[in-house]
Amino acid sequence: MTNSVKPSETGAQGLPQAAAVLAYAGALPPIVAALMVWMRPADLGPATTELMLIYGGALIAFFGGVRWGVAVMRAGGPSFASLLGGVIPLAMAFPVFFLEDAFTRFLIIIVALPILLWDDLRATRRGSGAPDWYLGVRTPLTILMTASFALAFLKTLLS
Amino acid sequence: MSVENPKERRERLEMTALGLAGLIPFAASAFVVWIPATLLAPFTSAAPVFALAYAAVIAAYLTGAGAGAILAQPSGPRRWFAPGQILLLIVFFAALPDGVLYDLAHSIRFPIVIAAFLAILAMDLGSAREQRFPPWYGKLRIALTAGVVASLAAVLAHPSVWGAR
């Protein structure tokens, strides 16, 4: 086995590639779950909906953590607003985990994911957020995931 | 040895307060399970499920923070997102309520979650050593993770939880 490593797989360049692959893999569960909710509503629907909602809550908490991690390590230290911006998603994730009402839980996820993306894009434009490539990966994925949650939500409303 | 400036001190104290606040639900779960107060009785059976769900939220947040710290310094030592994501998935599946994908006894769920929290701590201590987190972060995380592990172990140790689903 050789030690040769492609230049694109090393250092700061390899990071976006690996992160992008992980991000796309992380977006698969809600997409597949939304399809299941529509294709097998009677037998797989309820469990898949629950799985999807918990996954959505975890996503919101994760994105909150990312914001906190970026804020705390920014040059000059974190501002109160940036730390608050990291904690608010955590507070939004709690009801998704602990409420029983699927309607409210879906709504929180469908509203929170685009808002977090929009605010992260603003922060990046200001120079105080995550790198461009990260949001370049997250933008299409947020659209896909939000659409998946919206599809499953629609099915829940119709049934 | 570096001297902490007032801004860093304030930051550390604020984060410590926030971290301790985050520990309250874990400690409350253990308290509710162990204190035989009539007032708390309705919550006793829900406390282990609550503790697991809360652990999943916190694990998601912590692994997100680790990813954010990597994003903030892309030119630093190479460190991947994957280990954190895998640990998060482990906690996620261990905390899934019965009936969603499978049924699991608490005696299986809790040790998995505890081990995952210790692994996330180890990972973050590695990042802290590489200065991907502020200097105070490592010590704070050790103390808070000790609190999380003690609380989860206390919940699991109760006879009504051990062996129950």
C-alpha cells in the first residue's frame, strides 16, 4: 500500500469534500422517510413519521451547535448575539423531541431549518459565520430536507 | 502559563453557567427516579425516556459544536466530522422510543449513551488540545460530562429502570 494521497483529499480542501459527502448522507434519512410516509402510510407511516420528527429535532440542535462552535472560535471571541444565535436553535429543538403533537413538531422543523440557513448565510456574508463552501453544501440540502418534511407533513394533514 | 484576561474570564463563567443549566434536566431525571415523593410519582416512569431524549438533543448540540469549531479554523490540524456524526447517530438510535424501529431495554440504551458521551468528550478534548476550542472548554466539558454520566448512571441504577423498557 502506498502513501500517495490525492492533493484534493488533504488539508483544507479535503475537509469540504468529506463534509459534503457526510452532509448528503445525513440528508438521506428524511428524504427516504418522506417517501415511506407516502408509499406505505398504513404500516410504516406512524413509525417513520416519528423517526423523521426526532431526526429533524436532532438536525436543529446540531445546526445550533455548529453556530455555537463557529461563534466561540471566531477571532476576537464570541459576541453575546452570536452565542444567543447558537443557543436559540437548541431551545427550538426541545419541543420537537418532547411534544406529542406531530402538527406542531413538523411546523417547528419546517420553519426552523430555512430560518437557520438564512441567518447563517447572513453571518457568512458579514464575515462572522461558517465558510462559504459549508453553506454552499447546506443550501441545497436544506431545501431538499425542508421539502421532505413538508411532504410528510402534508401526508399527516391529509390522513 | 497563560493568564486569563477579563473577557476570557467572563466568557468562561457565562459558559459554565450555561453548561450547569444544561445539566439540570439530567440531574432532575435522576432525582425524580430516586426520590419517593408522591408529588413526583406521575413523572417517575417518564423520567428515563426523558433523560434519553434530552441526551440525544445534547449530543446533537455537542457534535455540532465540534463541527463548528472545525469550520471556524479550516487551516488547523486535520480533523474530520465523521467521528462526531457517527457518535451522534449512535446516541440517536439508542434514544429512539420503543416502537419506532425496535424495542430496547434501558439496560442496553443507557450504557450505549453513556459510552457515546465519553467518546464525544474524548474527541472534544483532542480538539481542545489542538486549540480548536477556547482554553477553558476542556475542563468545563470534563466536569459537565461527569455530571451527565453520573445522572444517567443514577437513573439506570434504580431497580424500576434496570431491566425495564
